[in-house]
Amino acid sequence: MPITCDVAILGGGTGGYVAAIRAAQLGKQVVIIEKDKLGGTCLHRGCIPSKALLRSAEVYAEIQESETYGIETAGATLVFPKVQARKDAIVEQLHQGVQYLMKKNKIQVVHAQGRVIGPSIFSPQSGAVAVEFEDGEMDTVVPTNLIIATGSRPRVLPGLEPDGRYIMSSDEALRMDELPASLIIVGGGVIGLEWASMLNDFGVEVTVVEAADHVLPAEDEDVAREMQRLLGKRGVRFLTKAKIMPESYQAGNEGIRINVQISNDQQETLRADKMLVSVGRQANVENIGLENTDIKLDRGFIAVNKHLQTGEGHIYAIGDCIGGLQLAHAASHEGILAVNHLAGETVHAVESHRIPRCVYTRPEAASIGYTEREAKERGHEIKTGKFPFQAIGKSLVHGNRDGFVKVIADAKTNDILGVHMIGTHVTELIAEASLAQMLDATPWEVGQTIHPHPSLSEIMGEAMLAVDGKAIGM
């Protein structure tokens, strides 16, 4: 017998299970179809495991530098299998939490491969999902509305496909049982830099190859260049405006070697134990039955309107499979908006520039809104304020004086156009900037907000006041 429901969700990652919970809150009968573990990439192959490793790397680095705090340590040893065990325990605890939430909200989970089908004896319209279980048994889920949340996977460079030994994507890197002595990272975006920071703290010799002029090409240039400077100061080597040459790749008992084009007439041969390819992510849109619908693709991603509807109004798509900012919190927000819309509630479209972006390196970076270049390209006459962490007492107490907060505002309207940060714990501080944009606060209003002293949050008030030249501590 087919399984009927109000809302079916194809994919049980962050966006999928959050959408399911919201639908259940609205009294909908919900079915999630997931072929793997609930939690998706974020929980099992992305956000959580990588941040667990980054935290271990940060602690290890702090121990190495503990003498600067007046604490002498000797004999501190990195035991990488225990680092991995801690990561796995955190992931499993959160996985159990997601399973509990499904039971609590009476959401039916179908562990099977799902494929969208067209009109059939089960439904006069497309959107039913044929499911195949591991034992070969088949069934059909017939919903009133379908939400596609199939996520993404690491993009592969032809000629440099992961082989489980020498070449890795972030998926394989998370499963390493021992650290290499040296590593080449292809790609200086968020994921590439997080691995560069982590492995450098673990004592690995790291070289980053980036095709753009600087790392973090999607971020404000001031932040990107400061990040490159600070990681370079720690020993990470960067080759920017450089093109990796897959045809030159060789691997053997002594590791790998590959050529990099660093100018029109100059090449360099790089050698390392392993390579991590981090050049973006591609949507999981194959073999899910899209050809049986009127759903269209745009540059490899599912095309949706402002309400996250596909070419068929009763079928929605959210998260990484629709492109945009491929972030877990973006997917969650989209899932809630899609459910609210199909339930007939008034919703406001997602504005990507109001979604905070975080980089969990050491130091961290975080941003929201437009970069300075983007603001100018959009025709804004801007004014900016910048305040350094070295002028914040709590930052000195923490022992991390590098970095700054930069605020970009419209000179005519005084609207906050963007906030960009690099420094200690800025992935927490960015939430205040996110709230300020949501409430359409001006820099003056945020600057007048009383921030506790001593705290890192003081830098937010100072940077906002700096927009009009009124910062107190500088």
C-alpha cells in the first residue's frame, strides 16, 4: 500500500529535517525519505565533524603557546586517533538527537532511495516518490506537497579524483586515521582554509593553491588579505593566481608531485604526502527523477522562485541543491519558509545578503551583507568604519590581538550594508550584526547599545561608531 502524507521530504539533512519539524508543528503528516543517516552532510561530513577537529587543533595550538600565559607545559602529545574518536562521539550524540526529534514530532522516516515519479495510478500529478529499500522491496510515498532537499557533494576536478590514498575531498579527509607530514590544498575558499588552519595547527606542512588573486574570493578583500597574512605568518604557504595542472600529477611511494602554473611562463613543481581538492560543491540532482517532472535546472542546480517552488508549484526545493549560499543555516531557514508557504502563511523571500557567513579558521572570519566592492558596484555611496581587536581589552586577555571589525554603511540612508570581521570568536559576534540588519538598525543605534566591559562584543559598538568617526577607544 502507498504511504500517503501531507508533506514528503526527499533528503534528511539539516534543511530536510528542520522543514519536517516545522511541518509537524503546523499539524501536517510528514514523511522523510533518506537513504543514509539523518543529519546529512552538515552532521556527518561537514559542519560538525570539521569543527570538532578544528577545536582539537585550536586546543593543541594553545598548549604549544601556553608559556605566553605564564603556564609551562612539557610532553604534550597529539594522539590523532583520540581526536577522531572525540569527533565521532560528538557526531553520534547529535545524530541520536535528530532521531529523537523525529520521534517526538511523530515524523515517519523512510530509510530508502527515493525517486520522484510522474503522474501515475497513485497520483494524477507528479511528485509521488518511488522508494527502494536495501532489501530490494519497493513502495511509494504519495504527498500533497513534496520538498526536495537532496544536498550536495564535493566537486571533483577531472584528473584529480579522490582515490582514498593520495587525493582526498573533505569527505575522505574527515576519515583520515593518521596525519600526513605535508599536504597540498587545491582551493583557497572556506573549506580549503579551514583545513589549512587545522592541519597547520596539527603540525602538517600546508601549501594552498588558489586561482584567484587572494584567498576567500567571495569575502571582503580586507578580511581575505588579513586572513592570508595571518595564516602565512603561521607557516601556511599560499600560491595565488595559480593554476593546478592535473595532467602533470604523479603519485608513488614517496607521495605526490604536481605542477602549478604561477605565471604565463613560469611553473613550479609541488611535492607532498597527500592532496586535498576543495573547489566547491555540486548539487545532488542525478537519479532522483527530475526528468519525470517539469522541474528545471539552472547551472546544475534546481531552479526555484522566491517562495522556493520549482517549475511545479506543489514541489519545493531547498538547501544546497538549489545553489546560492550552501550553508546549513541557510538550508534550515529555507526549509521553514517553504513549509510556511505551502501551509498558506505569509512569508518573505530569503535575501542572501542577510545570511551570515562564517569561516572557522584560527583566527575566525565572519560576515553579513555586501562587501565594499559589491556595495560600490550596486551604486551605493558608502562610508566605512574599522576597529582593531588590539584595542579591545578582552581580546588582549584572550591572547588574540589580531583582526578587526569593518562596517560598511550607505552614506545617504545610513543603512548598514555589510559587516565583516576577522579575529577571535567572530563567528559568535556576527549574530549581533545579523540582528541589526534584520531590524534595519543604523550604525549609530548599534553604537549606542551598551556592550558589557570587558567583552569582545565591545568591538561591535566601536566599529559602528567608527563609521562616523566617533569611536571612543581609538
